[in-house]
Amino acid sequence: MVLEKLDFSEARKGFIEITPLAVGVGFYGLAFGLLAAQAGLSSLEVGFMGTFVFAGSAQIVAVERLMAGAGAAAAIIAGLALNLRLLLITASVSNVFSQRPLWQLVLGLHLTTDENWAMMLARQKRGGASGYWYLVGGGLALLLIWLVSTVAGVVVATSIPSPKALGLDFAFTAAFIAIARSLWRGPKDLLPWLCVVSVVVLGLYSGALSETWVLIIAALAGTTVAGVRR
């Protein structure tokens, strides 16, 4: 039976070990704060959004849609579409959430991100013990950094009007390169990864679909190939 009490030791490990990656999250959190300020969002609105949505890429896509004049409904749909990948992420670690009480289930799902999920899998691959509270500890560290950096971005937006002028937009790419590197298991991963890359390249160059849908279709294609090959 899964214990319901908080495992401070495991949560602390997750919190501490993800800190170097959380610094990178802070950089693109700052970039998002600057973007949100340009869209007319206040620091309070950004803080509220970060706390209850807590999905960096989805928040960025939603704000970009708002800035493009797409409307609130389109922005929400775009954010939700991009976050469909979290269904696959949480499904891949369903054993971590099994038999948990509802409050732990909701908390764990809310705090699951690309980064702490990848860190947990990487630690397990090395033979280290890591489970639900490790995931939650890492998620809390990321949430804290995300809130501080995004609100800071809004506050300093008047003095740094363009994130790209400082190269802050590359922080997203750098963070996901680090995640991908930690998940690489060797040549057996090559075919699913090549499938994803191929779909992305073809989809973007064809111009038939938006970037959001291209990424979702590519992820599903890669997952299908990996599943067929077991």
C-alpha cells in the first residue's frame, strides 16, 4: 500500500537535483514575462497564470496567440493542444501515481513537467530510487523558479523591451536539448527519434499545419513507432 505521508527526503532530493536545470527554466521564464508584458498582462495576472496553468510552452503559445489577435478562445485551444503531450508523459509513469489519494494525484499531475519527468527517468535509469515525491520535489522547484522569473520579466519589461535582443529565446532550445540528452538510451532510440524529426521538418516546410499541430502529430508518430517496435 502506498503511504500517504510526505517523504521529505525524496522530495528534497528532487528539489535539489533539478536546480541546475531550473536555472535554465528561469531564463525562459524571464523571456515569457517580457513577452507577457508586451501582451498587456500584469505581474498579478502572470503570477496567477503561472500558478494555476504552470505550463511554460503552453503559456507562451497562448500569449503569442493573444498578441496576434486570435482571441482568448483560440489562445486557450492552442495552449491545450500543445499540452496534449502531458497525457503521454504522465501515462509513461502511471505506476508513480497508482493508489495515490486524490489530493496527491492532483498535486503530482499539476507539477509534472518535461524537466522533472526527464530527471526522474534519468535517475531511475542510473539505478537511483526515485518516485512520486521526487517528482513533486522537482516540480515545486520549477514552479518556484518559474513564478519568480516570469513576474520579474513583467517588472523589468520597460527596461528590456526585446528578449531576442539578449538571446533569451534560445533558453527554450537549450533546456529541451538537455532533456533530450538525458533520455537518449542508445541506437535503439534512433528510429523513433528520426521519425519525429522527419515529421517536424516535413510539416513545417509544407506549411499545411500550424507549428503546434506539427509538434503534436510528430510526437504521436514517434510514440507509435516506439510502441510498434516495443
